[in-house]
Amino acid sequence: MKIDKLLNYIYGVSNADEKIEAYEWIHKTEANKSFFLQLRRIIDYTAFYSPNKSKEERSTASRWRFVKVAAAILLIATTTFFLTDRKESISNQLLINQVHVAKGNISQLLLSDSTEVWLNSNTVLYQPTKTSPNERRIKVQGGAFFDVKHKAHKPFIVELDGYNIKVHGTKFNVNAYPNDDHIIVSLLSGSIELTDTLNNSLVKLTPNQEITIKDNQIKVSKILNPEVFNWRKGILSFEQQSYTEIFSVLERTYNVSFSYKQSKFRNEYFSGKFRKSDGIEHLLSVLKANRNFNYKYDKKINVIFITL
């Protein structure tokens, strides 16, 4: 069934025949029902509307904005899979939900424990529907901001590539894109603990500190860029970052590709702050003024060619 029909059914704008069709499809199989419930969860938990709009405007705007973003935020409900220990029975299988935010988008989710999560462009979040009674656990690949609901006897675990972050109640930012050569974890409030996959404590952070992991080396420092948390508000802030890093961020933020010789820009650095709404060509004009280069934006293939 097309997602538009399910959305119309959820928002109560289906005609009589469409309601019957949707109802029968939902209850035809357990997989269909699971997909529908997860779709409802995404709609209920993701803030797609402005509180200043009327109720009617919010309903229409949120519905069609979701249709627009549905291709970008991929709730892989049709391909959810089971992770099973061979020693366990089928009844103990662990169902995994996966949410993917594609390039050019940001999504806000509310988890079942009331923890709020903002997912940056090109980020994947994995969350088991059934977890240990002693912990809450998710996995992130990409960029995310967490506002974790405090539960004294049930720590919140964020899995990264080779490391875990253990928290009880706090606000922190994760930058862990697979194609980057580093991981950065920045703490806004509360406290977090970095552990290895065997739960051995490696380091603890206090507010306004961040961890940088590169080449298996862990460095703790004061947060260099106070705007690091504001990407979820549409702010792009760079603090002595290389042009190659900046181009990588712009690729994710604006869903474009860059073509250039990395060796020409690897040792060139820039500091500045922009709004995403300024548009990529405004950012390029500022970057160009700082480091003289020429660029051509081929919108037909969505590639920006940069030459010196």
C-alpha cells in the first residue's frame, strides 16, 4: 500500500473506501500492523509543525511535510530484522527499529522512555524494541543530540564504533560519521562515561568538556566551539576546521557532492557561523573570500566543482 493512503488514514482524511482498504491492509499481516504502528510512532514523536500555526494548518502542513520527508527518514519497518542468540528460543528474539535521516534533513524523535533525540543529516539510529531490564540501549552512526531522561537504576547506553557512552540523565552531542576519521562527544550538562565494548571505564566528562577519539587515541578537552550543540537549530558553526571537513559537512547538510583536489585544501582552515537557511551558495561565497578559489554548481547532477 502507498504511504500516502496510510497517512490519509492516520490523519482522518480518507474516504469510506480508502478507510476500509487501509484497515484491511493493516490487519492482513503482523508485518503490516507493525509497520503501521511504527509509522504512527514516527508521526507522533517527530516535531514537524510550528506551534504558531492553527490546528487546521498544522494538520495539513505536518501531513504533507511528512510525505515530503518520508523518502528521507526511512523507518525500515519492512526490513526490520531479528538478532537472535542461537541458544535462545524464538520467543526471545530481539526486534530492531532503524531510523535513517538522509542528507539535507534533521529529525527529532521522542523515545519510549521520554528521552529526546535530534538526528542530524545522514544519520542512522538503531533501537531495540525489547531491551535488558537493567539498561536502555541504542546505536548511532552519524550526528545526534541527546536529552536523556534520568532513571537512576537504568543507565542509557549509546553504542558507537568500538565504544559506548553510559549516561543516567544528561544532554550531550555525538559526532560519529563512519566516513570521518574521528569521533567527538560533547557534554552540555550532567555527566557521561566513555567505556569500551567490555564496559571498562575509559574516561568521564563534566559539562563543557568533549572527547575526541582519533586513531584509537582519546583526548579530553574544553569544548572549543560553544555552538557545537546548535546544529539542531539550523546553525552551522566552524571553529578552525579544515576545508575538507567543512565540505564534508556541507555535503551532508545540503545533499550535494563536491569535486575538488583534497590535497589543495587539507591544510586550509576556517572559522565562522552561518544559518542553514542562508543557502549553500552564500556559504561558498564567504569561504571563497577567505581562500581564493572558483566554483561551478551543476544543479543538474547536484555537484559543486571547485578549482584554484
